[in-house]
Amino acid sequence: MDIKKKIAKRVTITFLLIMILVTFSSKTIIYFTTPKVVTVKVQGGQISNDQLITDVSFNYSEISSIKFDKQYSMPLKVSKINCKEGNIVNSGDTLITFDIKALSDAIAQAQTDLDRAKQDLADFKKDFTRNLEDQMADINDKSEQIIDLQRSINSNKNAGTISNTGTLATDEQTETIQDTEADERQLEKLKRELARMQEDYNSMKSSGKYNGTSEAEKQKEVNKNQQEIDDLNNLNNNYSTIKAPIDCTITKIYVQEGDDYNGLNPIIDYRTSDTPTKIIATLTDDVYNNLKDYVITNPNCKVVIYGVEEDGKIESIEKKNDKNYMYINMKSFDKLKNVNSENVNVKVQRKSKNYNALVPNEAIFQDSYVYTINETTGFLGKELIVKKVQVKKGEYNSKYTGVDDGLYGNETIVKGTDREINDGQRVMINNKVAEQ
């Protein structure tokens, strides 16, 4: 009896040992063959994207421009620029030097043109006066002819050579009558010619025109040539260099060495204050389109000065002259005094709509689906099974993606795994494994 009990006991112990070994071995095999995953709990929220704008300039209230006193017909070539944008200069410092060698020939030619125009004017006056005098002499001659002819007619009539008795006239009387009538016709012709001559004379004298031109037009040509030589002399004497009118900071240079400049537009802008009044950010088309509607209701931003953030506020955003601009104010512009705009950036934190589910970017496999963790009961107890879920992605940043469809929030999903996993596969959670 004792032997049977001992045998039964040994069999039982052996069976238990075998079961323990089998169970241990099974769990060991399962552990090493089951993928280890890193998980994360899905939560809702907004996606934040920091838009950093580096093309920044400053606006100053005390900006002035330097340019010539007017536009000149002959431009000057910029030979040397002695300053840079951002330089602090003293009153009288030479900023720009022009090449004026070409002015010598231009001045000589302008003087020749002026002398010729003056001679043309003098010749015109002489010819005009002589022509008027000749016309007046012709008028006087014509008047004398009229007077002499009128006297002859009167003399014939007063001499009684023409009979009024009604008797037949002699041949001599008839000839005299015919001559007198011819003289009267000639007299009328001479009077008409005199009237026309006087009309031409008065018209020429009042209009001042002769041979299709006038003294006023000749004088205008003289004045034009005189102005040209005055302009060239002014350029030569006063604009060989551009000097700083006051102690100031150069803010903008509009020309480069070798450019021609005629005085129409400003050549240099300068400021007398080193404290900006506004920040101007130039935007690319993509950034402009991304922010143009958002900043209207979300105007807050950060002004980054040497890496330090200060509060700023976006005043407006606009497209102007095929470029995009955003204008920013801040509480204290004193922090920008003497700071080069190259060391200043503007950061706009753009927030998305509220999503029910935000997931880490690495939790989206093949850019279109995630794996959720589902708990079931199996042969060895609680088991974790992954389920492949297709998702519709919304906005994203460098860390998270908003999900428009596919997740409701509060799910536990796979963030990383030590090996490839498939839909319906059993996995183990080990948040210490290396994510792949």
C-alpha cells in the first residue's frame, strides 16, 4: 500500500513538474515570439505649428530720402558707394561718388547749342524787322501811287475836258473819258492791293511770325538750351558726391556701383532715430496663403530677438506690388534699438481646430493606418490583440497629426514595435523596448 502511494505521489509530482515546465516553456516561447509594442493613449486637442518668418525689416517714423533737386536729362554714373545699409554716418561723410568726366563734353556741346540758338534768335529779329520795314515801304509806295492817280483823275474832271452838255464829244474828249475810266478802275485795284498789304503787315506784326516761326519760339529754344547748360553746370558743381546731411543711420541704398542715376527717385534713405516704430515681415506666397485668414482672428505672435521671444501683435497682412507683407507691433520697440533686422525673426503659432484624436506621427503606419490595442481572454489568460484601423489625416506638425476619421479618442494605439505586426496579431506591451 505504501508503495502504491509513493508511486502515485511520484507520478503526480512528475505530472505537475511537466505541466509547470510546459507552461513555462509555452510562456517563454510566446514571450520571445510575440512582438513587443510601445503604446500611447489617444487624446484630443489642437495641432500647433510655429511659422518662423526670417525676412524682416523695420519701419521708422523719421525716415528721410536723399536725391537730386530734380530730374536731369543727363544721368550720372555711380562710381563708388562708400556706405552700407545699417551704417551710422556723420554729417558731411561722403556716401556716394559720381563719375562726372562725361559732363565736360556735354557742357561744351550745350554751350555750342546755346550760342547757335542765340544767333538764330538774333538773325530772326533782324530778318523780321527788315521784312516789316520792306512791307511798310511797299505800303507807302502803293499809297503814293493811289494819291497820284487820284490827283490825275481829279485834274481831268476839274479841267472840263469831259463834256456834260449832251452834245457829241470830240474824238479827243472821248479818249480822255476812256482814260479817266481806266484810271478809276486802276485806282480801285490799287486800293484793294493796299488793303491786303496793310492786312498782311498788321497780321505779321501782331503774331510775330515769319517764315512759319516766331520770336517767342526762337526765344523758347534759347531758354531750353540755357536751362540745359545750367543743369549740367549744377551737376558738375554740386553733385559730384552725395554727402550725409546730418548724423544718421543709412536704411536703404537704391543704386549699385555702375548704375546711372538722374535724380527722379530717392538714391538713399536715412533715419535720425534708431528705434523702430513697426516691424515689416515679407512673406512667401505659401506662407501668405497659410496665414492671411488665420491672423485676422489670431493676431498674437512672438518677436524673436537674438533667440529671445517678446510678445508681438500682427496689425495687418496684405499683398502689395506682387509681394506679401505682414506688419507687427510690439509693446516696447526700445528692445530693437540698434539691433540689425537680420537678427530678428517673427514666429506665428498657428493652432488648428479641435480634434477628438491626436496621434504621434510615428503611430501612423505607411502613412494611412494605426493599430489599436484590444484586450481578449485566451488559453493563457488575458491577451492583447492589435486591430488595423484606417485613418483620415487632418493637420499635422513635426510631432502630432490630427485624425478626422477613424478614431474617437481614448483608444490605446501602437506607437512603436520591435518588429513588423499585422492585423489581429497578439502583442505584448513593453514601453521600454527600442521603437523601430
